[in-house]
Amino acid sequence: MDTIPLSQGDLRWVFPDVENPDAVRNVLCEADARIRALAEHLGVRASRTGSGLEFHRVQGIEAAGVFGFVEAAGVSFAADLYFPRRCLWDLRWGPSGR
């Protein structure tokens, strides 16, 4: 799995039809800053990339979620926003069908 920092990713990977991408980016940037601040306070790395929120890419498939976590002394703090897939081979972006 590849990890892509929020600042280097594309919001359309997760929100392909969003009408106001700046509003979504602003909220995600706020969450990103909080995760990084918590990691700094605890003296650990924020997520896999060390940069807070990140996109995940699996086997060349763009991410369908934004994830972030901080782990210290056996305690984990996690934030994620993703759309579950109905099955492992459901490769569509965005929310799964109803």
C-alpha cells in the first residue's frame, strides 16, 4: 500500500462529485493540523507519512478514503473518512451503491 500525504493527493479520489472542493479541503486541513499537533505533543510520527492525514493507494487503485493516526505507548488515535466497498473487487470511487 502506498501512502500519499493530503497535500499531494487529489480530493476527487474520494469525493468525485463534490460541488465545493475548497470547503472539503479546509475541513480536512483542520483535521490534518490537529493530528500533526497531537503527534508532535506525544513525540511520535503522525500517520505512515509523518504528515498527518493521507490517502492510501492499493495496487495502482486510487484511494477511496482519507486516513490519519497517531500511536504512542500502546494507545492509538485514528481519524478516517472513507466509503466502504461492497466487496474487495468493487473498484469504484466514491460512495458504494445502495
